Amino acid sequence: MPAEETVWIILKDGCRLAARLWLPGTAEPVPAILEYLPYRRRDRHRGDDAILHPGLAAGGYAAIRVDMRGAGDSDGTMDDEYTPQEWADANEVIAWIAAQPWCTGAVGLIGLSWSAFNALQIAATRPPALRAIVTTCGTDDRFADDMHYMGGALLNDNLQYGATLFTWLAPPPDPEIVGPRWREMWMARMQAISEPPAARWMRHADRDAYWRSGSVCENYADIEVPVLAVGGWADGYTNAVHRLLTNLPGPRKGVIGPGAHAYSHVATPGPAFDFIGLVVRWFDRWMKGVENGIDTEPMLTAWMQDDEPPRPQYEVRQGHWVAEAQWPSANVSPRTLHLSAGRLGTASDGPFETVVKSPATVGLASGEWCPYGWGPDMPLDQREDDAGSACFDSAPLDAPMEILGRPEVALSLSVDQPEAMLAVRLNSVAPDGVSTRITYGLLNLAHRDGFAHGAPLVPGATIEVRVPLKVIGYRVPAGHTLRLAVSTQYWPLTMPLPVAATVSLTAGALTVPLRGGEGAEAPDLGTPWSPPPLEVDVIEAPARGRLKITHEVATGRATVDVVRNLGAIRIAETGLELRALGSETYTTLRDDPSGASSVAVRKAEFLRGDWQVRIETRSTLTAIATGWRLHAEYEAFDTGERVFAREWTVETPRAGAPRSTGG
């Protein structure tokens, strides 16, 4: 469908937001579907507008993609994600759309990642014209399930995503759209960056008011419109689908495929499905009143993954679709397995003591926290990580076991340091010894009593903790063994604490949600299709993923090098050349995590003829006794001349770390 290149939406304060509009070509008004996002609406590297929005227009909707305040070609500045200003602007945008002659007055929201988050957040503000939403790879809890913390443990994704946002917080608007004031707008954006985003997020090491704002789990009842929540088992955000179905008060439906962080018709691993068709059916039901039966289909449809040897990248995951009429489902029941010395069984053998002090390199087989399916970012054979963990194995299974839901582990333990973290993995071990990660969870033991306030441990004191693992759908074959592996490190997925703690485990239990019977009949989700992708000339091919792991035998130093180059393209439609290059280097010492460092480098370039703009950033994270230290550098260039530069060195407290007593 043809797109109207730039539509201007003028807010009450005079701020102009730039939008791109696709219309179905009908003379009659139609409902509209909005994606409201901080990325440049015209030139996202993967061309998400081309692979989704024309399809929505073909389905009979006006599809509109709007640059948020401070993004793309819109006016203003942006300094953080998920702010009250963002939601207030969105309410004005929705009201503007509803009043247009091409719109019936009914508006829906759709989004992936950031725009999946804000679809939920905006829905919670109840814009009068909003009728339904689709949220894909998003979260309802910003502290529990985002790229910052997991179980209160600081993720290295906080740095890598923080470095990306740091680079893209203040991109230049396009002179062809905004005219000669582009440079003034660009300088204002850069001057508005108060601090690197990663530093802000590290400053909030507890689940405080900062994280509660924008976490719709604080009051699910605020969302009254129907919600379609879509995710993928390989993605980092799947837990939200489980919680939304459990807690939302209105019409809701969840679909979880095997894919990573992408819209499901183009996501890998496959099999993909007709996501556009599903979305159109959802909006047809709730915005056009079409009785198409989608509201009577099972509440949850999920891909039940078969066990297969671990690989760094999958094109397709083996398995089959399953469905549950309601969620939580009466067809899923908990089974508890008890920990004994090295064993996992239906009954406890009584008290035991298992001591674990993991090498700082345990976690090298973890894969990424949030795979994108673009490169080697999936978990590997777990045997090397198992060797540095306390492992508890079941007897070989007599019959297959289908897990659907969120396993949880309860542990009794003591620690010899005031700081420690746990990584808990549930693995499927084949008869030949191959160990495949089913799911996992983390817990910073400073948050043993909840995430509102972290506190140091009392060395030697026995504590009781619970570690929820990620929601999963997985079929373990007969003859395989379940293994629960507990470690005190999980690097480089987490930034390691600077102490090598010893944990003594004395009791524990694993509760697994098991699916029984046939459940409901899974609906046919259709064959995936996509409108033609954005027409581009590839100047430099993308290179993405964890590409090299290096061990230095003499020093015990381990280094992980990750390349995140989105490559370089020239967009035929606009003539704009984009380059987005990035890398990270993670380093630790096998026996001394205090020396760990994480470095993220980013470069973004925008070129067309004589217009040549470049942004470069470098972010370095290390640990100090009382917290974290982040050093960040930002430079911007116009036609080779440096026009803006700034550096920050920020020290932030760490939950559970000793506090500085001053000098």
C-alpha cells in the first residue's frame, strides 16, 4: 500500500511529531493502528515498517508510525524511556488520529519491544478512542523482566542496550524533512542528554518508584481494552505473556512461538506464522465488530519445543503447537522434586550439604539474555557450565514430560560473604551426556526478601530463598535426565559481583508445571507472509552475535567478543545511507571476578551527498567495593568535524554492597 511520507501532528504545546501513514485505498473511513516509537520511522535498519504496516493497510486499516518527541524528525528532546511525557503525547496523538477524516474514530496500538511496552502503558491511561492493543516482546514489569536486572542481578545487557540507546537518544533529524534547522535540533538533543542511560538504571538497583512507573503489573485493572500478547521462547520477555493472561481483567489472548525478539511472521527460530493475519483478526473483532471467533479460541497457544541438541543458532525449532482454553490452566499441575546430595527425586533423602564456589567463567554457554535470532546467540551445550555448578540429577524419565509454565526452585543455604548471587538452570541431559538448557533463573541474594530493598547477607546465617525460572514450553523425552544446576556466577550474561562467594546448600525443591492430556485444539495460525521488504542497497553486510571466546591459560583471563554490526545500507526511497556498527568486549579472571570489565562501542552514521553525520560512543563498566563505576564517552561529527563531545564517570551503589563510610 502506498505510504504518505510525512504527516505532521501538532501537539497542544506546539511540538510537531512526524508520522508516516499507510491507507488502504478505500474512500470510506477505517479504524487506525498506531505504532508509537523512539526509532526513526522512515529508516529502521530492518525495515519493520515495510514488513508490517503495509500488511495492516491491506487488511483494511490506516497504519501510522509516529516518531516520539525527540526522535526521528519530530521536535523536542528525549532523555529516558517510558516517561509520563511520552504517554501524555501518545494520548494527544490518538485523539488526533481519531479525529481525521480517514479514521472511523477507533484506534488500536501495536508494538514490538519499546513500542510493546508503551502500548501497555498507554492503554493503562485509557485514551477514549483506544479500542484494542497488540503487544509483542514487551513486559508488564520493568524491573523483573527488562534488559537491566534479572532476579535483582545486574545484566550486562544493561550496558549493551544502554550503549545503544546512549547512541540513538539524539540522532540528527533529516534535513530533507525538517530543513536547515536540523543542526539546531540535533545540538539541542545532544545537550539534553543528562547522563548515560545505563548509569540511571544502575542507580535504581532496587524495585523503587522509578521501575514501578510504567510497570502495568502495579494495577492490571487500569487496562480495560482487549490485549493480544505475543512472544517467543527464545526472546527475553516471554514471562509477561504468562502474567498478562493471568491478571488482565478484560478480553486477552496469548501466543508464544519459538522465535526470538522480532515480529512473529519474520522471527527466527521458526516456524513463523501469519502474525499479520492474527493481528488483523484481533483488530477486526474489537474495532470493527466482526464476529470471527477469535474471542472464543483458546486463551493461550504455544509452541511446545521438542528436545534437540543445543546449537548457537537455529533456523527452526522442532515441536508442535498446543493450546489451553484458559490460563492458568486446569490441564497444568505442579510436580515437586526434592534435592538431596547430587540427586533430584520425588522424596527427600534428608539433610545434606553441597558446597559451590563457581569459577567466574561459569556462564559462557548461556547465550544472550535477549536473542534476536540474527546470529549465534542461543545457549550452548551446558556441560562446561555444569562442571562449575552444584548439580542435582533425576533418574532417567520413564515417560516424556511436557513442561508449560514457570518452574520455581526453593533453597535453604548459607553464604560466606555479604554479597552473592545464584544462577539456577534446569537442563535436559541426554543419554550421551549432552546437556541442554530448558530454562533458568537468577537471584541476587541481596534481594532474598523481595526486590523493594536490597540488604547485605549475614555470613554463615541460613536463609530460605525462592528462585522463579523463566516461563517455558518444553517436552523432555523418556530416557533423559532432569538436571538442576546451581552456580554462584553467570558471566557474561550478568556483570559479576566483585566477590567470589561460597554457598552451602542444605535443602531444596524444584516445582515443575506439567501439562497433562491433550488440552484444547490449537488454532491454525496460518502461513507467514510479509509485504516486500524495504528496498535497499547493501553496502556492508550485517555481522551479529557472540563470535569469539578466548581463554588465556597462564592468567586465567577469559574474554568474550561480541559484534553487533547492523551493517551499512542505502535506502532507495530516500537516498539515505545508514551505518550502525557496534561491539562489546567482556573480560574476567577465572578465580577473581573483581577484575571483570565490560566495554561497549557504538557508531552511527547518516550520509546523503554532502550531508555526513556521525555519532560515536564508548561505555566501560567495572566494579568497585561499594558499587559500580561507569565511564562513558560521547562524540558527534558533522562532515568530519567534531561538533559535540562529553564524558561522564558515574559511580552508583550496588544492592547489598557495603556502603562507603567517607574519608
